[in-house]
Amino acid sequence: MDAIILQILNGLDKGSAYALIALGLTLIFGTLGVVNFAHGALFMIGAFCAVTLSKIFSLSYEVIDESQTDFLGNPLKVQTPYVEAWFGPETGAALIDWSVPLAILFSIPIMITIGFIMERGLIKHFYKRPHADQILVTFGLAIVLQEIIKYYYGANPIPTPAPDVFRGSYDFSAMLGFEPNSVIYPVWRLIYFAFSALIIGAVFAFLQFTTFGMVVRAGMADRETVGLLGINIDKRFTIMFGIAAAVAGLAGVMYAPINAPNYHMGMDFLVLSFVVVVVGGMGSLPGAVAAGFLLGILESFASTTWATTTIPGINQIIIYLVAIIILLTRPRGLMGKKGVMEE
Amino acid sequence: MLGLHKKDFNLLLIVVVLAMLAPFILNPFPENSGLAQFNAGYPDLMQKFVIFGIFAIGFNILFGLTGYLSFGHAAFLGIGSYSCVWMFKLLGYSVVPGILLSIVTSGIFAWLIGIISLRRSGIYFSILTLAFAQMSFALCYSVLSNPKFNLTNGETGLQVYNNDPQYFRGEGSPNVPHFFGMEMNATHKMELGGWLFQFNTGYYLCAVIMVLAFYLSIRIFRSPFGMMLRAIKSNNTRMNYTGLNARPYTLAAFVISGMYAGLAGGLLSAVDPLAGAERMQWTASGEVVLMTILGGAGTLIGPVLGSGLIKYFENIFSKINDNVLHSWFSFMPDGIEDLMVTLIHPFVGKGWHLTLGVLFMLIVIFLPGGLVEGGQRIKRLISGKKAADETEDEATQSTPAE
Amino acid sequence: MGILEVKNVNKRFGGLQALGDVNLSVEENSVHAIIGPNGAGKSTLLNVLIGKLIPDTGSVSFDGQSVLGRKPYEICQMGISRVFQTPEIFGELSVLENMMIPIFAKRDGAFRMHAVENSSNEKAIIEQAEHVLESLNMADKRHFNSASMSRGDKRRLEIGMCLSQNPRLLLLDEPTAGMARADTNNTIDLLKQIKDERDITIAIIEHDMHVVFSLAERITVLAQGTPLVEDTPDNIKGHPKVREAYLGESA
């Protein structure tokens, strides 16, 4: 039992990331009808927002401290971050420590701007083109974005730690009534899950309870009719693209402490997120979220020693295997709507 | 000639001449000149040109004719590579059985994957093929390389060891891949003035096979079968209501293009007997898509042009560094020189992928027909022909046998 | 017993009764029109006839064989050809190639197309295709890019493609929708010519009364998913029920 709970917990963080990316992909596909291969790049850019902020906070100037000497006997050069000089050592240190959560605020305007530019500048011109062209141009864009990041940040992963208080793990065993040390789980991953749940909840609430969201949902169901009502649906869709970009970006920001960001992390997640979208059902938001968590957890179960000794390598292929089976038996995916790209 | 129309025959002739004279054509600059770095006439790169040409020609038979966008074609390339190296390990270093087996195994895999993937079309087909390829990659990279059952040798890559059986290895036959005794890596060098030309056995074998593959693709394009595939791409609804089950046709196209990919993979192993799983990764699948689109999907010569261009960029662009850039712009005032170098720097050297991405986007946005369409537009501009005449011209070309 | 028999067909979409107890019999070698106001269930009925929709109850049979649950290509092989509301042709192919495909399909059956061309076989097919084009007065357009033709010409080509397979039943879905008057008249003339020259059954679903009354030998009026009356054109014109259903529309 405790092992099962541990595996479910283990699947949550990856599942959260899949769910958030798949949610954005589905929003874009549902509203704009565009298959966005550059969505993984948005996730990656989000992670690099966290990297950037932590770098900005750590920008330092050098002071020579005459009172101390280094091991060669020269006066010691001390690096002092600007933030510590400006806000005092304590606040400064706290800012550096909390750079990842702070990057959430930092990333939202950036991601929305990038989303707007992408939609107005490029995607807009591809609404009427075939899906293959959309795939190809966004694929090209993804290459460009990741190469730009690689150019400025290098090819190596950049570790970006979570705030001190959230590092380490927490033993849930006592809380759940198991033997001590049977269910140990990193705190940050739990926060990641809670954060994802919050974002997903916010997106759904936004779509459900605001007039804006209502129009967008109507537009997803039948774009032409809504257009006939005299509502400028395109403008709203542009905003939806910005929101989807922000969702992917936030998923990336918070993922930075879990896996040190590198320039190709977006593509790694994108391939799986597409599988998630297809399994959930093209165009279904709840489907995308459910499938994201489901596949994340499934992957985690397949990675147990028991599973890998029974069927070697099952952890590597489980998601693809499930996707193939689902696509063949339930072409619409778990919760797909009838008639949405069924062929 | 050879069952081809005059125009196609001329095209084939051009390809034959280019392929045979490549060591000269690709080495236009003398060995000691500053431009020698732009020479592409060395065996390693020339082999890549023709091998990836085969890969792209095959991909084009699927994507260009039927419109099914496979994002997992590299799987067949990898399967071909592994098959060929296994033949080296078991039978000996003759490349013939290796290449044949690579075509057969990739064909079988393409058939199996095709049966399943082709039940869907559009984006679903793309994702299914992608899923299959990623699965194959994962299997080859780790699963199939455990000590008990080592089929792929994992990260190290499959290669030939001294204790491999090589049952049919003849006495005194070369200890490297060979074609009836001719070593694949043997290179005849010819110095002519300041130029150095290299003639490599491996290259010529691959080039001959490429020409054959190209010839077959012309025949397929111009055949009733090819016409049927274009009809499927053009309007699947009408196809269905014409009383034909389209699936056997698309499956045949998928298998043929998978076999082309396997052949390319086999040749990669034949010129360098090492097969690694990274050849199957989805980036490799993406590359062949890029090649085909860049050159012009659905055209005969497009994929060959596209693969050549991309491989050239990969090898030549990536060699340009800041020193080279400075030497180019040294005639400019210092400030401007530095500015130019800073501007161009991200696009060359390690950043050549950026150039590739930008180029690819520009092509998809402005020139969906690829370089071939670009060429036609330029031709039209120069000759100043009316567009109407031209369309009629093209319609006539696309009609088989008159 | 007609060549196409629809018996007690019902189809619901959620709460909407799209087809209610439809009975229809199309006589062999006749021209049968199905008319009705918007939302009468014409398209649903058509989709049932070609096997795309499976009705909740009832049966549809063609020449004694059920068509339900069959794939489109199987239905076509039974001898039913379909003309779409928007002409469905192979836009990227030339007119001649468009015409060759159905001939190939008919001749070579399932999967016997040569991957490498076989010129003697092909010559015969080209001849046959050109013959059909001539009968449509389209021989001079054979090298045109089919996507760039007028809608009337596309329709003409589509009908020709269907006829080249010698179908027993030709199903037309609003064949003149969105056409200029001249094109409409040309299409009517073409259909009349086909009717006179061939042993063929034509079922036509149409909104345009002009087309219906120039062609049809029998007319079924559909209203709210149920056949209202079935009669000859002359009787339909004066029928009170029809006038009622079409109130406000030009009958």
C-alpha cells in the first residue's frame, strides 16, 4: 500500500508538467485549430526565466576586503550581490534564495508577450494552411527558440535550486499511518503538484465563470457561429494563446528546481505532451489534464523494480505503448469530442 | 529512354553526371586557398550527401505523394544500420548481404508499423509514427542491450569485434567493409595543380545506388501507382467514393519509403561499421522532414537538393568560427567589422542549427514548394512568361505517357 | 420493388428526431428527387443512403443487398456513385488524370496498380478517359489544372468521373448549389442527356425547384424528417400539403 502511494506521488510531478503543457496545447488547438510544435519551447523558456532571475539576483560586484587574506596572502576579494547591497544583506539573501518562486511574477508578462508576438507574428498566418504546414512552421520555430537559448545560456544544464525551506524531503509515513521512512517525498515536488493544481483550477474557473471564457468555449465548439454573432473572436483567441503560453511558462519556471534546465528540455517534454493530448482526446481540456496525470503515474509505476524486472525497459516505452493502444481502440482519445480530427 | 520521358531522362542524366563528377564539382577551390574550407569534396561528406539523398528520396515517396507526414522515419534508418552491422558480425565484411538485409528488415518493420499507423491520418498519423520511433529508440538505446540479449550494444553502439564469428569471411579478405574486395574506405587521391581530388570507393558505391534509387523514384512518380498516391493526397473523400480502398496504396508507399530509409541506414553502416541508437531519435526524423521540405516535397529532385544543402551546412557552416569571420570582414572599418562578426556569429559554428531553423521557417512561410518552387519562380521571372502558359506547361508534364 | 429500398428508417441525434419512419422506394432507371425545406432531414437521409450514418432502426438496401455498415468504397463497388454538394475532384491533378483514376479503379479492382508503368495497359485507359471527356465536351480542357476550373466545369468533371464507372445509381446532393444560372442550366442539360442515353437510376436531393421540376419523374417531399407525399412533379406542384410545408418559399 505504502509502495503504491509512493509511486502515485512519484508520478505526480511529471504528471503535473505533462498536464500543464497538454492543457496549453489543447487550448491552442481548440481555439485556434493550430497544432503547436513550439509549445515545448515555451515550457523551456519559462524554466529559463527562473534561471535568468536567479542570475540577475546573483549579479555581484567585487570588493577587496583588506581585513581578510586568501591562502596566498593577498587581500581577499569578496563578491557581493547588488541586491544585498541595495536591500541589505538579509533581504538580499532572501531574494536570491527565493528567486524561483519570484520568477513566477517575472515570467508571466514575458510569457504573455512572447505568446502574443508568436500568434500575431506567425501563427495567425497559418490558420488556413494545412495541419502539416502548421506542424512544420512551429517545428522550425521550436528549433530557432531553443538555439537562441543555447546561444545565450550554453548547452549544459543550469542547476537552479528551490528556496532553502523547500529543499529536502518530507516523511509522509506517519501522516498516512505507515512505517516510518516508507513514504518519503521531496517537498518541492509536492509544491509543484499543488501549484499545477492551482493553475489548472484557475484556467478552468476562468473559462467557466467569466464571459470571456464563455465566448472562448463557445468558439471552441463552433467558431463560425460565434463569429456570426458579431463577436470579435480572433482577439480573444490571441489572448487565449497568451494564456496558454503563460501556463506552459509557469510550468517551466516551477520545474527548474526539479530538473536543471537545458535548452532541449522543451522538446523532450513536447513529444510526450503530444502523446498526452492525443490520449486525452484532441480538443478536450479535462481529457488533457486527466491523461497527463494518468500517464505520469503510469510511467512511475512502470519504473519500479518489480515492473522493470518483469518486462525489461517497460518504463521507457509505457507511455508510447498506451498511446498506440488508445489511438487504435478509442480513436477519439479518453474524452475527445466527436468529430474533432477523428480521421 | 529507360521508360522515361525526355524531361525526366534529362533530369536523371544530370543527377548521374553530378554524382559521378562530384569529387571535382564539390572541390572548386585550390587546396591552399582561403576558400578551401568551403570545399565539400572529401569522402566523408560526399557519402553523407548521397546516403541522406536516398533517405530523403524515400521519404518523399510517402510525404510528397500521399501527404502523410511521418515523424518517425529515422526508426527505419536505425533498423537498417543495425541489420547491416549484424551481417558484418555474423557473415563477414562484405557489404552486399548487409545492405540487402537492411532493406528487408526495414521493410518488414515498416509494414508492421504501417498497418497500425495508417489506420489514422493527419496529425494522428504523425504522432503515431513519432511514438513508434521513440519507442524503437528507447528499446535500442537501453532495453535491447542487456548482457543476456545484446542486440544493439546500447550507448556504445553496435560494432564489429575481433571475436565475432564472421562465418563466411574469406581468407585474406579485407578487415574492413568491402564490396567484392574493394575496401569501402579506400580513397584514390589525385593532385592537379593546386587542387586535390579524392575518389572514394564507398562514395561511388553509394552514388550508384543513389542513382538507381532516384531512377526508381522517377518511375514510381510517373506510374499509375504514383498517380493514385497523388490522388489520395489531393482528395481522400473522392478516392473513397471511387470504389477503391486507399489503404493498400498508402501502405505500399509507406513500406517502399521505409525500405529506402533502411537502405540509407545500411549504407551508413557500410561506409562506417558502427550503428548507434541516436540515429533513430526523433531529431533525426525531423531532419529528413526538413530536407524534403527544403528541397521541395512532391518534386523529384527536391529531396536530393535539400539533403545536400543541409548536410553541407552541417559540415561547412559549423566550421566557420570568429577568426574566419574576422578575416572575411577585415576590409571594413574596425567598428563595423566587429559589428558584422557579432551579428553573424550566432548563426555559424556551433549555432548553425539556428540558421537551419530560420531557413526552414522562411521556406515554409514563403516558399512552401521548397527550393524547386523558388527555382521555378526565378525562371519565370527571367523568361517573363505568362503564368497561364506555365500552368499549361506543367499540366502537360504531369500527365504520364502521351 | 425499387432498386433502392428504404424501410422504416429512424435516426435521432440526442433529442432531435432527424428522420422519423422514412419509407422510400426508388424505381430502376427513373429520376427520383427528394425535396424539402431546410432542416427537413435531406442530408441525414443522404448520409444514411451512402452508409455514412447508421440509422437507429430500419433498413436500406440496394438491389436486395443491405448497404448499412459498409465502407464508402464498398458502396461504390456495389454500383452507387455519389456527386457531392461541393464538387469533390482531385484538385492537384490534371483533368485527364482525374478521369483516369476512376477508370483504373474500376478496371484494376483492389490493388493491382503498377508501381512502375505499363504502357500498353495505360494507353487503353487514357483512350477511355479521353472518350469520356469528349462526351462531356471537355476534351480541349484535358491538360487543365482541375482546381482552377469554374464550378460548372468541376461539376461536369465530377459527374463524368462517376459515369466512367458505369454506376447503376447516381446520387446527387444539391448538384447546382452555389452555381451561376448558366452553369445550372448546363448541369441540367447534362443530366438530361445522361438520363436519355443510359440505363441509369438517378436520385437527386435538391433545394432548387427549377432543377427538380426539369428533371424528376417522381418526387418525395420531406418535412421534419418524414416523407410528406410522393408523387409525379405535376401532382406535387398543386399539392396543398406541399404548399403548406413550403409556405413562404417559391414552390
